[in-house]
Amino acid sequence: MVAALACACLTAAGCAGDGGQSPAAGPGAATRTGSPSPSSPPSSTAPSAPATSPSAEPLPRGPLTGRTVVIDPGHNPGNREHTREINSQVDIGTGRKECDTTGTATDSGYAEARFTLDVSRRLRTLLEEQGAEVVLTQDGDRPFGPCVDERARIGNKERADAVVSVHADGSATGNRGFHVILPAAVDGGGADTAKIVTPSRELGVRIAGNFVRATGSAASNYIGGGTGLDTRDDLGGLNLSTVPKVFVECGNMRDPEDAALLTSAGWRQKAALGIAGGISSYLKK
Ligand SMILES: [Zn+2]
């Protein structure tokens, strides 16, 4: 989930944040396609996954050959043990916000951070099969974070053709369905989204359409007026991006019917297929 007034977050710490400089891991900690298993510590200078390193294994040639996609698994399972670090304030362009948040969970305790990582890994596999080079902002290989501003910078540094941040919401029971969050026009405070607003909307529209087809899920019945699209200016991950980027809230973890979907591996594969379909459609336009 991504904290906002509009979202019925249970606690401030339970919502996705917007954040800042992580003291523990620099941009070099991003996890690149085919990079070795991330066993090294996530300190900022870890040489295991430099952003410019070649893939360890050759990618198959496909329709996305030569394209770079950054996938941002929202939150981090370790954030709960690092509240001091993730509560540090960072600049998000339109203000200051927490570095990161713990995310939400289902009533049975399935954490949003586990969900986002699982869907992101499935998504990576699907995109790599089409030839795309894929970079994850975190791959379960660091103790917490990254902060939201660093998440944005990883996509910028990679000059990604598309960036997708994967989340699930934490709203009231009865609130159901997915929505895609698009960047608003923001200018000032170190943020300038003028160039990404239009392409990000196109990316988001294509993801929303493919998500419906792949999962059978309806667009959110509580955000976006039935369009499955929402535009926000309070997320550093979007405000600080210089490349096309959207967030996908795949469902509401606090609703029992949505939770039954989100906790299903089969459904998560469908979700990944929908997101991959939208990215692929956008990149091949
Ligand atoms: Zn989230």
C-alpha cells in the first residue's frame, strides 16, 4: 500500500511511504538480470551487482531485446526490524516523508512485502523471457528499504524504458480490486515530472487493461471511480522519477475476498502476467 489520506491505512507505518536516503544501501545494490545470487551484504559499495554489470547469463532474444525494465518490489520484509531507519525523513520533491514503510498484511499475516517480492520475481521471469533486461530495486538481499527516493534513482540511473512499483493496498473490508497510480505533474523541490506524465499514463492504462484480462479482477471500487487509475503527487517514488513509472496496487489485503486471491500463488502468476502484458504492450507501441 502507499500511504495517503485517501487510503484507509490502519497505521501510519502500515502504509507505503515515500522516502529518502538509505544509510545502508546505495544504488549499486539494485539487483540486475542474471546477477549472481545476492549473498553479499547490502552495504552501499557491494560490488556484486553494479548497475552497469553485464548479465551473468545471456538473455533470450525477443521482442523486448534492448529494453530495460526496473521492477520495484514495494517495502521490504526486514523493514519491521528497522523502524528507526525507515522512519527517517527524506525529500520527496513535494515535501518530506518516511524513507520507507512496513506495508500492510492480510488478517492471516501474509505481509505485503512478501507479496510484492513474489510478484516482482514472477514478473522478472516473464519479461526476461521476452528479452528484456530487468533490474529489481531489491531482491530480498538487503536488511531494509531502499528508501523511496533511492527506489526512484535506481530507475533513473538505469535509464529504464519503464518502471513498475508493485504493491497491495491495506484498505477497509469491502473495498476491492486493483488500481494503478500515475504520477501527477510536479515541478519544484527537486522534482520535475513534466516529461513522464504522458508516457506513464500510457504505461498505466496498458497495465490496467492487461491486468483485468489476466486476472479477471475488476478495477478498484474505492479509488479511481471505476477506471482503475489514480493520480498522485505525494509519492517520492513517482515525483523523483525521470523515466516512465507507475505503481500497481494489486488488491486490498484487508478484504477477505481480495486476500484469498493475493495469497494464491496461481493468482499472483496471473497478476504478473497482466503487468508484464501491459509493460510489453507499452514498450512495443
Ligand atoms: Zn505498499
